[in-house]
Amino acid sequence: MHRFGPAEPCVSAQVPEGDMRHMKKLAVAGLISMAGIVVLGCGSPVATTKSRGSPSSTTSPDTSTAAKNPPTSTSSTVATSQVSGQCTAGQLHPSWFGQVNGASGNLFYVINFRNASSSVCITGGYVGVSAYDPAGFLITASESRNAMGTTSPPTLKVAPYSTIHFVVGFSDVNRGAGGTACSTVVGALHLIPPNEKTEVQIATPISSGYPNLCGSTFLVGPLLVGAGGG
């Protein structure tokens, strides 16, 4: 194990030509490949690691009660005519509403995003979504984007402390197996807001436990104005 002391300041100094040639030979002979170490500035090494599918517990769900009606828009968020700052993952705090309806072999669930900052921000389009099981491991299913009746995903100007939402649709029966119930359990979703690289995580409890999924794809709708789920 390497131990790193405090970062040393950068210092430049004059080195005699003869000594410089000697130092260059030593430097060439002493090159060592250091895998997994990133050096940021002078004397500031940072070890980087990446873990496999961690459980999603960074946010708490609003409720696990299933709703009977489709999402409604109750926020002051409006379509924008002028560009402000892009909404970041740090500003948009997700909450899981739960199931709202079902159609065409899918059950739909609402995810709300609240602008937790005091600044207006701009967003729009589709959230990147990946599904994880309750143990925290990635489910090998990818999102399939669906306009959900809109002509095109709107650009949204999100006021401070207001809310926008989108829906995900999971198949509820395995048609290829004669309509049997799906068995892949979705315990959490990892979300990347549009034009962002940082993901946020949210657990997905419902009254009966967790949603189930069949197959290798699930539906994701565009971000829409207001809080979904009633």
C-alpha cells in the first residue's frame, strides 16, 4: 500500500547542463507504469476505483401507494423561451411516486425531479435510466424511449423548488412464455439527467414489494412539466 503525504508545491530551479543530461538518463531508466493512479497537479496523486452495482439508497420515496390516475401537472415549471443554466444532477432531486396506470402489457411508474436549488435551470428530453435488482446488481435491460403522446420532448424552464416528472414502463407479463408473470425484480433505478454525466439513484418500492420486469427493454418517457402522480 502506498501512502501519500501532503502535496508539495511546484518549484522550478536552474540545473547545470551536465547534471541535466545525467538526470534525463535516470528519468528514462526509472519510468514505471502506475495503473489506477491519476495525478492532479504537482504532488497530488489520487487513487481511483470503481465498484460493481452498489445498492440504491440515496433518496427516499415519496410514497409506495399506487395511484389510479395518470400524472398531473401541478408545478410552476413552464416551457422556456430563453436559455439559462443547464439543470445539473445536484439540482434535480428525484422521488419515486409509484405506479399510476397500465396499458399494452406495461405498468407505468412516475419519477419526479424537484429543483432543490434557488436558481432557475433549463432541461428537457430524456433521462438516462438503468435498472438494478434489490441486491444492487445491474439488470441487463436497456431503456427504449417513447414520446408518450408528445410531438417532441419539450424544453423546460424549471423554477426554484418546482417539479418536473417522467414515467418508466415495465412489462408486467412475459408474452413469450404464454403470459406468465415477470420475475426480474427492479429494486432501484440509476438516473442521469439530460446533458449530464453524474447519476443519481432511487429505490422503487410499491405496495406489493418492487416492480417486476420481463425481457431486455423497458420504456422511458420524456421529461414533462409539473409533478406526476396526482
